[in-house]
Amino acid sequence: KKKLTINFGAGPAKIPPSVLLEAQNDLLDYKGLGISVLEMSHRSSEFSKILHTTENLLCELLNIPQNYKVIFLQGGGSGQFSAVPLNLIGLKKDHCADYVVTGAWSGKAAKEAEKYGKINTVFPKMDSYTKIPDVSNWNLNPDASYVYYCSNETVHGVEFNFIPDTKGTTLVCDMSSNFLSRPVDVSKFGLLFAGAQKNAGCAGVTVVIVREDLLGYAAKECPIILDYKVQAGMNSLYNTPPCFSIYIMGLVCEWIKNNGGLEAMEKLSITKSKLLYDIIDESNGFYVCPVESQSRSRMNIFFRIGSINGDEELEKKFLDEAAKRSMLSLKGHRSVGGIRASLYNAVTVEETKALAEYMIEFMKVHR
Ligand code: PMP
């Protein structure tokens, strides 16, 4: 029997209980084979079926056009911070790229990319990551090989509610923390990637969705396991892939499909995030979300308690009391402090309501 804990973790994060049950059921004996997915050859027909099923479900959920490849890689989102420039900086002769830095993760990606090419950040560094600067003020370089952005900044709780228009330059997106949370027009992107451990399963696998004509530009020093053309050409089986993580991703995709697909996930995430943002906005400054309303994340609700810089004692009290109520992982990222509630697909409306009620109660006692 499982303890009734509510997991608001930012990743690794909650996985739907029915998925865990199915994995548990399959663990010792996968579909009568007498072995588990953890033990089977990545070249067996059974694993091949798992791989194709996962890929097909992603294609179905995201409506991925025919001219795109889906690749399953290791190395996490951070691995892609290197893989993207190593594969794409050579698309154009100048070997430069534009980076849209709206928070910690796009910042890290830009820093890593500087090892491989000339990196232009499209607006001056912001003092604090609380908004997405107006696109009309972005300084885009027409000779850039690609424009890179992060659609949801997990640490700062900043999310794009639009897809940037790059005036024809290849668009690359780190979708790690809002992947599968809403429908996306994949055809607008040259490449998008996402680590699995938020909305798409467990850590260990990173999905890359890339348009075929972008394959074949890798730098000669690109590690072969990160070479998109090699991995796409071998159906992600150049080397041993993260088999179990791919299997879990397949189960999660099936769960999303059976629960109404990405439109339904989006509706739920609007409902859930509104529950918390409304309390914050109606708290007369007791709770403060520093992010501008149109750029607020539906996935990671970041807020301070007491003031915009946070009353750390009060925040600690909030977290301690939450833990007593079995609400876990509400602490903000160590780099920014405060509170962060992550409301990924598997977190239910009821669980979010429990947090909302706790926030109201805490405010009554401590304001
Ligand atoms: N991008 C985003 C948006 C993230 O949230 C994270 C991790 N939280 C990463 C990249 C890095 O992922 P990993 O830890 O898998 O390298």
C-alpha cells in the first residue's frame, strides 16, 4: 500500500500511478517472456516493438510530420546543450547561432554552445528572469545557423505562450519541462528536444525530434553517440539506448492518449495553474509571483512569501508545514529560493486543490 504523498517535484516528478502499477506488473515477467524489460536485449524483437510503439505514440500525440525523425538519446537535456551546436552550428558558413536567454536553462545552453561557435544573445542579459522581452526588440542575426530558446524555464517559472517567428532561421527549442503538456505545431521547429523526467516518464532518456534536412551537418569532433544523423539512421540503436526509460515513456504516452491527449492535458494544466495563481494574485502581497502574468508557467508555479524577495523564515515554515501534510518538493531551486510547485500532467486537480487550500490556511494564520 502506498502512502498518500503529493509530489510537486520539478523533475524527476510524479508519474501516473497506473503507469507505475503496469511497470510493476511487468517487472519480473514482461508479457510472459519470463524476463523483464531491464534484462532484455535492445536488439530483441520485443524491445524493437517497445521502441516503435513509443515512437508511434509520440508521433500520434504531437502530430509529428513525416519529414521528422524521433531519436531517443542519453545525456539528459544538458547533453543536448552540447549536441545542438555540435550538430547544427555548421548549417551556415559563419558558424554562429542566436540564443534567447530567458532563464537558467537557456543561459546554460548558451554558455555551453560558446565552446563550439559564435553565440549571439538576442537581447541584453536581464537582471531577473521575470518576462519574455518583446519579440520586436530581439536582435536576430539573419546569418545565424539557428535560433535557440527554452519554451519553459523550470527554475524561474517563465513559459512562452507563443512560438517565436525567426524570419526563416531554423528554430531549436528545449521543451524539457512543458513537453506533452499542450499541443505543439512541430512543423514550426527545425529541432526540439526534451528530457523525460517531467511530463514524459523517468530520467535516462531525452527525446529529439528533428527535421530530416538538418541531418548531416555535425562537426567532425561531435561524439558519435550524439550525432543525430548516425542515431536517426540506426533508429536510436547505434549503441544501447536507455531501454527501461523508453518503455516507461511509452506507458506514459499511452496514459496521455487514454486521458484525452494533449488538448486535455492543456485544459487541465490551465485549470491547475489558475488555482494557484489566483490565490497568489488575490493575496494582497502575502504571496508574490515575480513573473509577468502573460509569461507565467503552467508547469512550475514559482512564488515568494511575505515580499518579492521572500521572508525566508516564513517560507521555511511553509515548507515544513507542507511536509507534515505530505506535500513534497515544494522548495524553490537552490539558485533562487522561494517556493516552486510543479504541476506536471500526472499531478491531479484534487492534489492541486489540496495545496491551494493549504496556501489559504497558511495565509490566514501568518499574514
Ligand atoms: N532544460 C530544462 C528546461 C530543464 O528543466 C532541465 C532540468 N531540470 C534541463 C534542461 C537539464 O536536464 P538534465 O538534468 O536532464 O540534463
